[in-house]
Amino acid sequence: MSLEAFFLWFSQFEYVQLLINEWPLYLSGLWTTLWLVALSLFLGLFIAVPAGIMNNSNNWAIKFPAWAFIYFFRGTPLLIQLFLIYYGAGQFLANNEHPIALAIWPWFQEAWFCALLAFTLNTGAYTAEIVRGSINTMPSGEIEAAKAYGLSRFKIMSRIVLPSSFRRALPAYSNEVIFMLHGSALAGVVTIVDLTGAARIVNSRYYAPFEAFITAGMLYMMTTFVIVFLFKKWEARWHKHLKPLKV
């Protein structure tokens, strides 16, 4: 059998026909998932690093706001947080005549913005805890050596503590990236056509739940493999100095 004949035979299957018809929808949903997760992770870092440092402070006036933020967003389900932002904003902002409410209400009318905000705050809280734990495992000898050189607290934090902590936090952060990818499936609940939302549309069109969702699951799994591969490469590069010397 020639290759062309094989493809003609293979394309006769119902599942293959479904994929051929709905593949653009799946690709569009995958793209929505990827940019939503990537942007959430990027913005979450701007929350996580200051919050992780603040949560490590011995001063409770500094520590408490970060601790409360982390405790709330780690202690409540992501779906609840998404509902609070998506539906709660309409309750408190829709009929509010305050200038700030009028300015931000158009943003909260967009489902993608509410999902992005919920995902950013959630991953920011989890990543802040990763940063805090990584800072706590910093070898004291490195900090004492930096103090002996006369470095200020800011330089010790920015040049010694944070770079070393980020390298050691890579394995834990890779898990957070994967969890965020899987958690993004909740975006479909607020009308966003992400990868899971695309599978729901396909299921509603063809009444084929297995075919619709197994395709989405395979795409999630392939994306996870890519994330794991990239983090393995980054770990091998940034942890190269920790490998034992060959003699």
C-alpha cells in the first residue's frame, strides 16, 4: 500500500474526520491557553519575588501583608478566586459611579482579563512561597562572605541571594508552571474558548466526548512534555557548576 493510499484509508475513520474538521478550533484554543498561561506566569513573578522576600522578614508589619496574600490564594480553590473576580466585579463595579470604578470596569467586563488576573494572583502566591523557601535554604556561608566584602543588604539580596535562590527554585517552579497549565482549563468556565473550551464545543457539535476531550488531553500532555524538556535544559545549564568534577 502506498503512502497516499494509506492516508486515504486512515482519513475514513470518524475520529480522523473530526480532527480534520475541528483542528483549527483546537489550535486556536491551544494558542489561547498558551498566551494566557505564559502572561500569567510572567506577571506573577512581579508579585512573587517581592512577596517572597517580604514573607521572609522578621518584621511583622512587612511580613503580614505578604503572608495574608499567600495564605488566601493558596488556601482557596482557583475556581473560587476566578468566580470572585469574574462575578464579584460585576456586583461591585457595574453600578458604581466612583471614577476608579468607571475606569477599571471596562477591563473587568472582559472574561480574558478576569481569568488573567485570577491566574496571575494565584501563581504569584504559589511562586512567592517557592521563593521564600528557596531563600531560606541559602547557605549561610555565602551571605557571611558577602557581608565580609562589605556589600550592602540590597546588593547581597540582588547579586547573591536571589540569583542563587532562583537556580535552586527551578525544579519546584517547573511544577508550578505545569500546575498553572492544567489549572488554566478553568478559563472555559467564564466563556473563554481555551483548549478545554474548544473540546466542549466539539463535544456539543458531535456528541463525542471521548474523542473531543482525549484530543485536548493529548495536546495538554504534549505541552507538558515541552515544558519539562525546557526546564531540564535550563537546570542542566544553570546547575552545571554543581556537577561532580571528572578525574
